[in-house]
Amino acid sequence: MRQDVHFVTLSTPDLDAARGFYVDGLQWTPLIDVPDEILFFQIAPGLVLGLFDAAKFAEDTGADVPVPASGVTLAHNVGSADEVTEMADRAITAGGSIVVPPEPGAFGGIFHAIVRDPNGVLWEIAHNPGWHVTDEGTVSFD
């Protein structure tokens, strides 16, 4: 099996709150928006983030209605510490809540903040000067 991930799909207890946060607040453009079911966002070449209504997610997977994702963070890397603060402020204005305010990270020489979206999804917003993406899309760490 190839080492690829094409979809990250999260069970979302309140799809309208997610829409308000990502579309209205952060100004993300949905790839597909099916009311009362799922929101898809193209987040990288060949990679889609899905926010799936929790009851529909349970129906699709045959599992009990799952709780919001835990033990997981999604990360957004930016070009400077100032951008970390700006993005964290924007996420708060969009309806998110701060978990870790913008500060130097304990690991890897980064500056970061952690924000929770309205459904409990944790986002790390980070400036990591040692993180690079080549023109071909390969990630490297210095």
C-alpha cells in the first residue's frame, strides 16, 4: 500500500457550528457542502478534510455516535511568530477557543498556539523555522 492519505474525516457533533467557524469565520471555501451531512475542504494537493455530521458518521461507519476527535491535533504552519498570533486571533474571532496562547513551544524550537474549534478539534498554529516543503511537496526538517 502506498504511503498516502487522501481524506481526513472527523465526526462533527454540530455541523452548523463547523460551517460558521471554517466558512464564515476563517473564510475557507468548501469543496463540497452537503447541509446536515458533510463539509469537505481541499487542504493540500490530493488531501481533503471532511467534517461529517456525527450521526451520519456513525451510520456510515456502523459505530456508536463518536465523541469529537481526541488525542489528535491538526497543524497549520505559518511564516512567522507574528502570523501565529494573527491566525490564533482570527480563529478566536471565528468562534474557536484558545487552549495554549501564542508562545515558544517546549519542543523543536517552534513558536505556536493551540486553538479548539467549536466541535473540539484542536489546531496547532505554528512557526517552525526548521520545517520546509520542497517544490515537489516533500517535507524536510533541519
